[in-house]
Amino acid sequence: MCETCGCGDPNLVPVDVHYSILSKNDVQARHNRQHFQAAGVLALNVMGSPGAGKTALLEATAGHARGLRLGAVSGDLATDRDAQRLSQAGIPSLAITTGNACHLDAEMVHHALHNVAWRATDCFFIENVGNLVCPAVYDLGQALNVVVVAVTEGEDKPLKYPVMFRKADLVLLSKVDLLPHLPRYSVEGFEEALHQVMPSPRYLRVSASTGEGIAAWVDYLVQHRSGLQTAEQPTAHTHP
């Protein structure tokens, strides 16, 4: 159970203490954001369920980066396996091992920034702990929230976890190469669910295995990285 936000037993963390924790986190998040903005680094909070394909997506991103300098921190309860995978793929990465905490917070990220060369990057990925609940609550100082959801998870995840998708700037529907093997999955059903909870639904279909959609995802990164300097706000394709 999460010992920070009290997401297990509702009596574990009283409401006033919970708000105090979030308030302290928000102060640190603003500090992180100032660092990223001053350095011209596009910071992204990459969230999703365990096994949604977050790490695989970033590995594929490294192969299509077209000159973008990438870096990352990778959160997990135990092991540094994801950070090792990213480093091997060409993304200098550092693991944040949270122990019992089911999400990253701004202080964890700030501490990690002291030990990774994030200022030398154009895009810095904060790969959050696999979870569709708590990570949506904690601001880390990122510019963008990206949610990765796999077709194998079913089409109703936006309806079941609305806060996560409501706060997303972009949703990546991953593992679409498996769609031929999932005859009961409806992409249209997923789009409808997303439309119900996301103010301006934006999503891309991607596959780390085949490379489908990865170029469009990298285009999204390039556009938003450029937007840091031009003050423009380009967006991904918006679905009705």
C-alpha cells in the first residue's frame, strides 16, 4: 500500500494531512518546472499500468529520435531493470526505487536530477511507477502528461480511471500490432470512452514492436520541444 498518499486504507492519512502533503509536493514541483523551463528541456510524465509498454515505447523512441537528445528517470517499487533497458537503448537513465510508494513525487524527481545529466537533454522522460491512480495526482514539474494504455487492457480504461485520462495531454494506445489477435477489442469503443473523460481527446496508435506510430510520436516531441522556444503550442491530432 502507498504510505505517502494513503490510497489503501482511507483512514491511514487524514484529509488535512493529505492536502498538506500535496501542497508541499506542489511547491517542489514548481521548483522542478522552473529548472526544466530555464534549461529549455521538455519534461514529460509518462504514466500507465504495469505492462502497458512504457519502457518499450521509450526504447523505440530512442531509435527514431532524429537528433533529439533524450534522458530519463524510471520509477519502480523495486529493481532498476527499466532504467537499465533505457540506458542500453541509448537513453541515459537513472532508476528511482520507491519501495512501498505507488507513484513518484516531485521531491523524488528533484533528488534524482542531481544525479543525471538532464540539462544536456532536449526531452526528459519521467517514467512513473506502473499505476493508473496515484501518479495522476502528483505534479512532478513536467510540461506534459502522457498516458500509455495497451489494447490488451481493454477499451474501458478511460471510464474506469477518469482522473488519469482527464489530466493527459496525450494518450498513446500501445501494442496495436496485437489488434488482429483481439477480435473483441473495439478501437471505436476506446475512442468513445476517451471522448467522455478527456476534455480534448488526443491519442496516437503506436507499436514498439513494429514501429507503427512512433514517427508521429517523435513529431509530437519535436513540435512541443520547439514550442518551448517559440511559445507556440502545437498539438497531436484531435479526435471528435
